[in-house]
Amino acid sequence: MEELELTFIGLAYPGRAFSRDDTGRMIFAPFGLVGERARIEILESHDRWGQGRILEIHDPSPDRISPRCRHYTLCGGCHYQHIPYPRQLEVKAEIVVSQLERLANFKNPPVTEMIPSPSAWNYRNHIQFDLSQNGLLGFHAPQSEHVLPIEECHLPDPSLTDLWPRLDSAKIPGLERVSLRSGMEGALMVIFQGEADPDIELEIDLPASVVWLHQEDLVVLAGENHLFIDVLERPFQVSAGSFFQVNTQLAGKLVRTTLELLEPRSEETIFDLYAGVGLFSAFMAETGAHLIAVEESPWAASDFMINLDEFDHVELYEAPVETTLPSLFARPDGIMVDPPRSGLGRDVIISLLRFSPERLVYVSCDPATLARDVKALVEGGYQLEKVIPVDLFPQTYHIETISLLRR
């Protein structure tokens, strides 16, 4: 294998430091810091770039700190534990700027300082484990299909940290994945995901609801098929198969900031696309605006109907966004989109430009697809007014942003 001695000159998305070799080729490696000189083993080589791993750091950065977790660098769950949290915030904001400059050709994009998480550790209300060859709970190693059994994790909230060591997943036939969730008043849920028609006899000795999930089929083994999560003093039903923001402490700030940019008013029509269980929709509906929401997941759509049952000025379409928008005839004053990591896609962008609302708020969990989509929207006549990074995922390279585009 090729080895190089290089000095890192920057940090890139997703979660890698980079340098240049003598030929000008860009070399990427995880877990480095700017200014550090390191010996790097090249694992993947191309004409213009290469990818490797750090074998040895000769000149550690003064910013480098000791990671909290014994599995760090071996487990693919965290990427920034070697960086002090205040510096993590700066790095992530800089990466958002870089992505907009490089992929969308912006000069001085309007990116604000990042909104920090109230807690840099033990913030997740949801954690998902894969299974090792021996059936032990673990996470994928970086850029690998290998599942590393883990003995500690500092990202889930304390109630989940206490729960997962009590699970004996090795004795469950057909099991493929295990998820844990926490909710209001100490409620906990264990979600087993695996083959249909599970051959399972469990003696449930856990302080939690337990369900078996296979695609759209769900079997309740103990307790309920849902729990409730409180955001801004409003409880949201979240079923086992539904997505919900993992950082409960910061979800309220995410909602408030989004609504401040969208400015829904009682006489207006607002679209909430990729609406989930109704986290944003519920607070939009409180303004009196006529709300049209679109959500593809049947689990989330069912939760949405319960969570917004009190409002009679809300419409919900349970269908994909890209196929629903062409059939809508309402004229929205504002649209909020919160797509998956893959972003909006060409068909959705065409529909958004056809509707041409005055205000468009884009909640993104991937700065690369955000930059791609914003470029297309700006080329279609919008102006990017503000991008607010929100650190929903401390210790990782993942970055949430809230962007305002205006006609």
C-alpha cells in the first residue's frame, strides 16, 4: 500500500481532513485536524484525489482532545470526538459555507453562526444497532460492512444507555436490527426489525414497550406500538415506524426558527412537504393558516392525523411529494420542505418553481444536497437570504440547516 507524509490544510464534508500530495492530488482522511502532519496509508487512489487512513500523527494540533469513547475511530458513529465542542460548531458552519461556494457557486453565502445543542453528549432519543456475526449489538465500522460490537456509547440519552445493555439479541432468530426510543415521562420502546412472522418467545423483563417491525407489518410484543415526545409543551405521538427528530432538546428551537423564517399567517395557505408526524405542521396550524401537508410514510401519516386532530383547516396527502405536487391546485404563500438526506430531486424542484411561493424554507440534513437544490432554486428566480446551521448531531459530521429563499 502507498504511504504518504502530509500536512492537513482543511476539513471537508463528510467528516474528513484533507491535504495535497506533491502532484497536487487531494488526499482525504478521517480524524485529522488542520496543521497536523501525519503518515497516511492510501486506500483508494484516483488521478485527482485519494482516500486513506491515518497511521501516525507526528505533530498533533493544539486543538486535539482525547475522545470520550473507547470505540472512537473504530466505530463509524462519531467523527468529531477529537475536536472540542465549540470548535465543532465552527467547523460545521465553515463546511456549510464551503459546500455552497463549491457546489452552488455562491460568493459569501449568508450562513449564520451555528445554533449549538444544549448538550453535546447523551442527546439522542433514538438509537439504532446492527448485529455482529455473533448477534451482538454494534455499529458499522467506518466505510465497512463489518459490525463492531460495542460496550459503550455516549450519544443516547441516559435512559437508553441504561436499557440497551439489558438486551440479549443473540438469542432472537431472524433479527436484523434493533432500535431504541425514549419519550415523555420515562417511556421507552424497543423495536426489533427482522423477518416476517417472527419465531420468537420472549420473557419480557424490560421497562419498555417492545415491538417487532417488518416493512409495514408490526407485532406488539409488550406495551404500545407508539410513545409520545414533548416539543414546546405539545405531545407528539410517534409510532415505531415513524421518523422523528433525534435531538429532543433542540427540536423546539428548530421549530421556532423555522416558523420565524416562514412567517405563516392566518389568511395564508402554507404547504408542509415531507411532513412526518406533524412536528412543524402542528405549530403552523396554530397560526390559523390553511395548511396542506404531504407525507409518504403510512406510519407517520397516521401519527400526523392524531397529532393534528384538533385542527379543521389542515389537509394531509399520504403520498410521495413528487407525485402529489402536480395534482395540487392551491396557490401557496409559503412552502416548507424537510426532505430526506437525498434532497428534493428534479421533479420536486420543477413543481416548487411552478407554485412560486413568496417564501420557501428548506430544512436540510445534508449540506451537499442542500447546495445542489438551492442552486437550482436560485437559477429559477429565488434569492437565498439566510442559512442557519443547527447542531442536532454533536460529535458527528451530520449538519442540519434551515434556509430561507424568497422571491
